Amino acid sequence: MSKTATIIRREFLSRVRKKSFVVMTILGPLLMAAIVIVPVLVAQLTDSEYSVAIVDDSGLFAQDFPDRDNVYFTPLDTGIDNAISLMHDGRFDAVLHIPEIAFQSPSSLRLFSEKSVNFNAKLLIENILKLEFESMKLSSAGIDEEVLRSIDTPVNIQAIRIADDGEQMTDYPEISMGLGFVGGFMIYIFIFLFGSQVLRGVLEEKTSRIVEIIVSSVKPFQLMMGKIIGVGLVGLTQFLMWVFLTLAIVGGFQAAAPEMFRFTPDEQVFISGGQVLNPEELQAQKESIQQHDTLAGELLEGLASINIPVMVLSFIFFFLGGYLLYGALFAAIGSAVDNEADTQQFMLPVTIPLLLALIMTQMVISNPQGPVAMWLSMIPFTSPVIMMARIPFGVSYAELALSALLLIAGFVATTWIAAKIYRTGILMYGKKVDYKELWKWIKHS
Amino acid sequence: MGTLLEAGNISKTYRNHRALNQVSVHIPAQSIFGLLGPNGAGKTTLIRIINQIIGADEGTILFDNEPLKPAHVFRIGYLPEERGLYKKMEVGEQSIYLARLKGLNRHDARKLLTGWFEKFDLLPWWGKKVEELSKGMQQKVQFIITVLHKPRLLIFDEPFSGFDPINVNLLKQEILKLREEGSTIIFSTHNMGSVEELCDHIALINKAEVVLEGNVREVRKNHSTRLYEAELEDIHTPVEQVLDGRFQLAGTEKHHGTTTFRIRIPEQATPNELLQSLFTCGQLTSFKELTPSMNDIFIKQVTGAYPVKNRQITNSFTQAGQQ
């Protein structure tokens, strides 16, 4: 095994065995899985029954409230005072009072409850009454509600992307934007996280003075590359572990409780005047739901439209490329200073392009084919983040190849410069280094 | 005895100062070679060049009669002055790692390390993290790592710093044993006592140049001030009388019936002649040459004058001359 491989092995193992790595590797997927699972669990937990008594003095609406979403309605014939005392006895959670003048003056409506009122129930009641009032007003104005309903046409344009080879794909810009942002952000986080690990590693070797022992056995360049590659592999391992563990946890939950994840589209509750839609209408509505009207359906279809292998491979390539480019610079900074506090002055110019890329991601995902996006995805310092943001929208292979090539050239260049700084820096103690000094190291070594 | 390492006209210039100027040293095989010099003289630069950590601007280095090449690092062991270890890494694992960088395989490294750890009472610390070890123990580990791969050339830069006297002794024994076993040792230090004790040859570097090089005994002989110290009892004839102007009396000191004389012997005379004269004065109890110590030679070479202690002798000589 070559010496660089020995170094890579140590750098990798010493980090992977750390408690913090194990904790992060387990916590990360748990956190990500939690983002998916917890809302589902919470939704189920909060679904306790809520009973509402209806005192309808107008006598018009009492029958218009179907039980729904664990909210149960009970029309009462008694007066409001009696209903409230029943509520105090614990028979109901809330009492809805519809006075005679409710239709003319909706603000006279009251919902009484002992505790703070259930927000969902309130929303439900408001929606039902709103529709009822509207439909009453329509009929009093002589407009046939059926006609009006037939006018209400949902419009949802299907965006179609036509590839060069004529293949047509439905386009989902919202999904692409989400994925683009997440991809760019992940690259940013990973470069920063593992780049600063390189910096700290180099600094540790320098301050502990082990570096002189090691460079009497290996070339400084081997030591630097060994560290950069070793830490990079740690990053890659962590990323892959996160992906697999997240899939495993979410998959496990889905297998254990599949009904939790079955998507049940909202039924159209606002059935006028308690009328049920005729079967044909109902069928038409259901079909439209299944096709593309619902968020979940769109999400699934949208995800399917993304070229996942290209996404994953690009992520790995642009993460590694960006990491190598910045990792070399981080290593150079670590070698040039004597302690962590001194790193600040050199960190800024390294951080700025990375931060700029992250900020520009917002702009890029709203105009992924514009000139700004195009240029930023070519410049090696910003391309890893920006390219990841653009890929979900579709980037031509020619552009991808050019960007990749430039990135490779970029990290070869930064590594070359960093090696010069590193070689001088690691053996230099007690000297306050500034940019002028660094430039001399690059020029003279 | 052949030459293991020969550096010829090595020059190295950093941006604003010359660290080494036409430095040549010959390091005989199987010897201990003292590399001396004040701070900033260029010793560390020379050592780093030999270790191929940095390159020389000019000059050649022959290692075992071959031009120095990267593969030679496996045959060199280097203990730097400023040395450390990975604090969070386990001692044994770290030693194996550093040994592997020197070209040993895992199995051999473990076997050799176990032997050395046993000898240095470090075995119970094998699985501990370095930060749990005392400074002395860390130094021992570093020493072991340096010598583990049985290098032809060992370079120790201030090896005794941070050791207690017992461990200094242990280390000295090991260094002498390594020489017996065939290693050549470059020994860089400011501790002149250990130079006299251990070194066969020295080179003194000052202001980027070699100002003195050679066998320790010869160096000291060359720096002889031809000053001798004689102790006499029961003096019946005044010493001044027998010296008769042939020898110069540099000082006298009386102590409990014993008189100590410091006498300088001129170039044309010998100690034997002085002794014969002294026999006639009384009972001679002691006679020895006052050779300058390496410490004195070092200071003389660097500052141009002997240190205060020896200046007393020269002073007493001047006083004697005035009498």
C-alpha cells in the first residue's frame, strides 16, 4: 500500500470512529425521516373527537353539517342556554349558535366552548356556512347553482418539456425548484462541513508538531492529499449512509403502517344544500383527483420526471469536485496559520464565493436557463452549488461536461497553489502571515 | 571506516537570508556526529535537507556513496526538536501508523514495537490515548518511532529535552548501543556535556557556515591553551625558581597545605620537562592538562572569546606576568 493510501486510511478511520461521526450518521437520517413521519403521526394523534351542538334558531342550516374529520355535529331543539349547560356537563365540546338573523347578519354567529375552540372545527363551520349563504344568495338572485358550478372550471396547465429527441415529459417547475434548492444547499453544507475538517486537521498536525516527523517520511503533498481525500471519503460515506438510512427508516415505517401513508384526497364537502352529487359528477371529480390535481399525485409524478441517476451522480461529482477545490484552499489556510483564531482573515475570501453561490441559488431556481445561472454554473468556485440547483430543470450534457471539465481544471489549479503554500506553511512557526507573505510563498516555492 | 553521508557545498537561501553557505560535512559511518551551533545557525535547515523535507539550492549529498534520493528516507530516522504526536490517537495504533510511513508492514511494526515498548515500560500504555501520557513517556514513544525501522542514519535534534536524568541515561545507553549495532548518528544539541560524552566527531555551524569540524579529541587538542595544573605538597624549593623563565606561572592557590599552580608550557617545551622541574620542588600530588571543554570551544568559536570561567585563568596569567 502506498504511503498516500496509508495516510488516507488513517484520516478516514480516525474520523469514522469518532463518536460525533456515529451520532451524526444516525441523527441525520432520523431527523430527515422525522420530517416525513412526524407530521403523519401528529395528524393522527390530534384526530380526537370533537362534538359540536348546533342550536339553529333560523331552522335553515341545522341539517347542513356532515360529520367530518372527527368533528361531530348534533342539532339540538333546545334553547341556547340549555345547550350551554349541556356543554358544561361535558356532553359537547362546543355549541354553535345560529340566530334567526344569521343570514342577514353573519356576524351574529357564535361558537361557544369551555376551552379554547378547536381551530379546525371553527374553520369547517365557517366554510360550510359561507357556501350555504352563497348558495342562498344565488338562488334569491335567480341564478341556478348548477349553472354556476358548471362555470367553475379548474385550470391546471400541464407544462410539457420536449427533449431534443422529441420525447415529451411533463414539467414540474415547483418540484424542480425544491430539488434544486435542496441540492445546492446540501453541496454548500457538505463543502463547508468537510472543508473545515481539513483545515482543523492540518492545523492539528501543525500545532501538535507531528508534521515534521511525518514529512521526514512522506512528501508534504502526499500528506496534504491524503488528508483531503480521507476527509472527502468521510463526507461521501456520511452522505451515502444518510441516503440509505433515511430510505430504510421511511421504508420501514411505510411497511409497518402503510395506511398512514396512503394519501386520501380531501372530499369535496361543500355539497350544496345537503345534496349529494350525482354518480357521474362524483366519478369525474375522482378521476381528476387521481390524474394530477392533488399535491401528492403531482409530487410523485414530478419526482418521476426528474432524472434521478443524473441527479445522484451529479451530486456526487459536484460535491467531490467542489470539495476538492475548496478542501485544498482550506488545507492551505490551516498550514499558513498557527492557531484557529488566525484563520479568520483567510477564511473570508474562501467563504465569499461559496456564500454568493448559495444566495444566488434563489435567483437561479427561478430562472435556471438565464445568463446568470449559466455563468455561475461554469465558474468552478460557484458551479458545484449552482449546477446542483440547475440540474433538476434539465441541463444539456454539453453544458454539464463543460462545467465538469472547468471544475476539474479548477481544483487542479487550487491544489497546485495550495501545495505551494502548504509546503512552506507547515514548517513555519511563530510568524504572522499575511496575503503578501502567502503570495511570496506561491511565487518562490 | 567509510563515510556514510557526505554533504558537499550545500547552500540554501530563504527569501531574505542565507541559511547555509557552502556547507560541507563528512559523517563517518558508525559514529556519533555532533552537529553544533547557536540558534538560527542553520542546523535545522541542514537536517531538513538531509531528510529531504526541503531541497538545497546548491550542493550535493551522498548517502552511502549514492546521491540522496527519495527511497533513502526509509533508511533515515529523524527525531525533530519540536516534536509531537496526534493527541487523540491511541499510542500503539499511532506508532504502527508512523512506522508504516517509514516502510514497515503492519505485522513487523507491531512485533518490533512490542519489544521496544517492553524495554521502555510503555506496554501498559499501548491502548491509551497520547494525551493521557506524560511528556517523558511521549518522548520515549517518539524515540522508539525514530529508531524502529533500524535506519542506517539517525538524526536526533535535542533528544534529551524533556527527559529526567534517569531516562537521559537510558537514552544515552540506547544511542551508544545503536552505534554498536552499526547505526550512524547525527546528534544536534546545545548540551555540550553530552557532546563530550557521546560524540566521536563534531561540526560547528555558525552564521550559515561550518566553522569547525573534526574528531572531538583532536578538536580539543587543537584548542589546547597548553595550560597545566599541578598540585604540590611539602614545598622546599620555590616553584618560581625552578620554572626559571622557561615556563610561565599563570596562577597560584593555597589550600590546606596544598598549593595549586597553573603553568603554561611554551611551544618548544613538553609537559615531561615541566614535571621534572616540579619534582625538585616538593611532593607532586596531581598533574593535568587544562583543556578547554567543548562548551568553552563552542563559545570561543561563536563569540570569539572564552567564557567567564576560563577568563579567570587568563586573568591570573596576566596577574602572574605582572608580578
